Amino acid sequence: MPPNKKNPLHRRSGAAVYFVASGAGIFTNNGKSEPRPTSATQYEPYDLVHQWGNPGETPLVIIQANISQEGVPAVIFVKDEAASTTK
């Protein structure tokens, strides 16, 4: 992820696991932001509304593994957390 950027608020149709390979990021869900430094891992269960950001000046490199049902989009974008439902 480029410096000083965020990805759109989204959820996944299946679970995902992230590994921060380099740089440092911010993981936000439920209105709460937490830092994720290099070598951090992050588990995202099904339907968790969240966002990743890169507050730094260096690129954020994340390795991600996603498990979703075939034929279903892995990423589902949402307008805001209040508009989503967590199951």
C-alpha cells in the first residue's frame, strides 16, 4: 500500500489471514484503530468490516491469504460500518 493511504472500508466473504512483510500499518474495525508493525499477523473472520491504512512514508507490504467460496467475491465494499451487519 502506498504511503499515507487507506483502502476502502470492506468485509470479506470468507476468512483471511494477513502478515505485514514490511512497513507498518493501521488496522481499523468497529471505530477502533490499532497499529500493525512489520511481522505482525492479523486474522479477519468472515464478514468483519474493516480497513487497512498506511500512515507512514514507506510502502506497506502485506501478504494475505483468503478463503472464500468459489464464485463469491472475496472482497465486499461497504459504505460505513453502521450499514453492515456482522454475523
